[in-house]
Amino acid sequence: MKRIGLLTSGGDAPGMNAAIRAVVRTAIYYGIEVFGIERGYAGLIDDTMMQMEMRSVSDIVQRGGTKLRTARCLEMLTEEGQKQAVATLEKHGIEGLVVIGGDGSFRGAKCLTEGYGIPTIGIPGTIDNDLEYTDYTLGFDTAVNTCLDIINKLRDTMTSHERISVVEVMGRHCGDIALYAGITSGAEIIVVPEIAYNMEEIITRINRSRANGKRSNIIVIAEGVMTADAFAKQLQDMTSYSVRATTIGHIQRGGSPTMADRMLAAQFGNKAVHLLKDGIGNRVVGIHKNEIIDMDIIEAVSMKKKFNYELYETLQMISM
Ligand code: F6P
């Protein structure tokens, strides 16, 4: 393979830049040219791209966001959009494509692979951690650490005022950000889409913690359940505690990636180019049990994300 394309697609995630750097530098190491496609599949359809050199990816390993910019491209779901994308790849002699993104982005890659035989490699880049085949996605660790920093600050003021804080985190339909941020911040309660909540039980738990000497409570709620405002209102209407709501929002999507995310980015990017170099396409890369893996893209996108009930039980036991 002499020339490959690279794009970031869907919601950005910290570590995408570090993965871009790893792909570009590994490819150049092997004498493969890399074309960076701007704004995800939209740039592929519109033919907006540039050749990337060693120095194109200098000074980005530590930056959040994505140098290539990103978009959610509905046109890529149409046959016309896909044909246009393939035409752009052919025009530039691009023989393989690396796609950094989440579930939706992988579906676009799957269409190019299945329908048109373009070898593609998917790198999981999303803060949501909602892909079953990989233990972690790029950006998840940084996003959870950003949430932790905010929850730590909330704990300070909640304890001073003896309040309850309801903190909303992202994750779409997946409760992993809430689960990991909840367990590692010492939150007493998490509310996730995977488990139906019972407000009476939550109030009993809060009452018990107060009887045991707690001065404040943190409830981390995943956006897939409801807003922090709506949940705080329900709770406030049923108790005499002082309840406050905070929505972390897009702050958790930005910022300098953690060591864990930069390491994943280096390994994922490197592995993606190795696969294409060896003539292997139609795969996604990931991490499982601390090992970098690759898997058939069609199989990976068809796997249903499982919730970690064991971790949830741990939180129930240790956060009282
Ligand atoms: O997929 C990443 C994510 O941040 C989700 O957690 C969230 O639901 C969504 O993107 C927000 O999308 P947007 O940035 O388009 O508002």
C-alpha cells in the first residue's frame, strides 16, 4: 500500500490528535503517504484533504480536539454519498482508509468495506466507551478525569452547605462515564440507563448516609436517563434536603489527553497502519485485557455493549 487516507468523525475525543500523529508517523516510517481528510466523511465527499508530513503532526500529542476537525455526516448513509466518497478516494489513488471515531463512524467504514471493497481500519475514538469489543475507547479516560475534577470541587461546596449534588455526565445511551466517575469520585449514587432507578430507594440510601454522619451527597446521573435538572427537581419535591443540579456538558469532551489516552492513541495508530501495510483491511483495533487487538469491523459493530454490573455492585458497597 502506497497511500492511505485518515479522518476523524463523529464527536471529538481527547486523544484523537495523538492518534493522528501515530498514524502519520508510522505510515511515513514505512514510506506510505498519508492524506488527512478534513471534517470526517463530509470532507471525503467534498474532496477536502491535504497530504500530511512528519511536521504536520508536531505539537499536537498533548492537545484535545482534532486537528483534522470532525463532523457527523448523514450523507454518508446514502448510496450517493458513499459513491462520491469512493470517487474521491479513487481520484487521489488512496488505497486504504483509517477512521477514528465511534459507532456511527465505524458504520460508515463498514459501508465502504462491504459495498466497495475499500480496506478500512477503525480506531475507537469516543468519550462514551460504548463499544463492546474494546475495554476502552480513546478519550474516555480523559473525560472521566475531567468529570472527577469537577465532582471534587462540587463535594467541597456541597459539604459546606450539607447539600445533595446531582451531576449530569455524557455517554449517550451508555452509563460508563457515570459508572467510572461515580465509583472513583466516591459518589453515593449513580443513575444509569442500563438500570431502572427507584427514587424511594435512593432517598433511603441518602437518609442512611446522613444518619451515619455524612454531610453531603453526590449523585452522578448519565444523560441517557434524564437531565440533572429534572432529576434534582424530582428529588427536591420528595425531600427536605437542599438539592443542586450541575451539567458538565462539553467541558468533558475537551482538554489535554491523559497518559492512558495518549498511550492508547500511540498503540492504536501504530497498529492500524501495520494492518494496512500488511494488506489487512476491514478491521477495528482495540484493547482487551491489556492487549492491543484487532477484530472484523462487521462483527465489532454488531456487538451489543454490556454494562459492568460487578462495578455497580462495588459502588453500592463502598460508597455509603
Ligand atoms: O458521542 C459523544 C457525545 O459527547 C455524547 O456523549 C453526547 O451525547 C453527544 O456526543 C453530544 O453531541 P453534540 O456534541 O453533537 O452535542
